[in-house]
Amino acid sequence: MVLADLRQKEKAKIIDFSEVNELVQRRLIHLGMKEDAEICVKRKLPFGGPCMFETGGQCVSIRLHDAKQIRIEKL
């Protein structure tokens, strides 16, 4: 399952985000997103827009394309 498949207010655990662009990976790590961290969908914008997630007390918006490359395990 990938991060883009989650619905609003669903929680999951990040398994792997090594398929994401290296620059984006570094930015996500600096913002507190890491493997085995819990993540919650706060908002998904329509028409393929960015998604807002909360992880580690931090809200992060990422492109739908990048969310489709982050593998998760639903809680």
C-alpha cells in the first residue's frame, strides 16, 4: 500500500520511502518523516493536488506523485 491510498484521518506506519527523489527524501527527513514513524492524513486536495500529512507533531504537504512512492502499512 502507498501513502496516496489513505483516506482523510486514517493512520499508517511508514515502511519505505527510498523510491522518492533523493532531494525530496532529505527534505522529508529534515521535517521529521522517517521510516517506522506514524503518519496521519490531514487533508487531500482534489484533482491530483498536494496532500497534507502529520508525522511527529509536524504537518507536511507533499505532491501526490511523491505520496504514490512512499510505502506504508495501515494501522
